[in-house]
Amino acid sequence: MNQAVLKTIHRIHVVGKCPLGCDDIYQIEFHIDSVVIPVERIQEVINQLTTDPIYQEDLTRKLCESLQCKVVSHGTHSRFVTECTAEWLS
């Protein structure tokens, strides 16, 4: 039986505060399969998680857990470029 499979990727730049005191800018991708997650819901979760300082790794994992989708974040810290991936396993 043939059927369409929906795959959506949302991308956003997020300014977060590192626990070590500096502002960090992340490009975050949300890989969503077969369901619709409104961007307003994504923004709401981002706002909740970035009110206090948070490490990129923790932000990526918590976004994945809250939205139940794969999340990939890219950030620059000092001279390092860091990529984090968290995948939702149901």
C-alpha cells in the first residue's frame, strides 16, 4: 500500500546564556516525522528552556524530550564549533 510520509525540518537561531556567563547563538533543527508540531509550540518550549543559563547539550536533550522529535543544534563556543544531536526513541 502506497502512502505519503511527512518529514519536516524547522530551523531557528536561538540566543542562549551559557552557565559560564557568555551569550551563545545556536542554530537548532527540529526533525519531525509523520506529525505536525506547530512552530508556536516549538517557540514556547524554547522560551521556557532559555530563561535560565543552560548548556547546549542540555538544551538539545530537553527540546527533544519536550517535543518528542530529533533535535540537532550547532553552536560556537570560544573557538569550538559544537554539534549536538538528541533523538526521540518511542
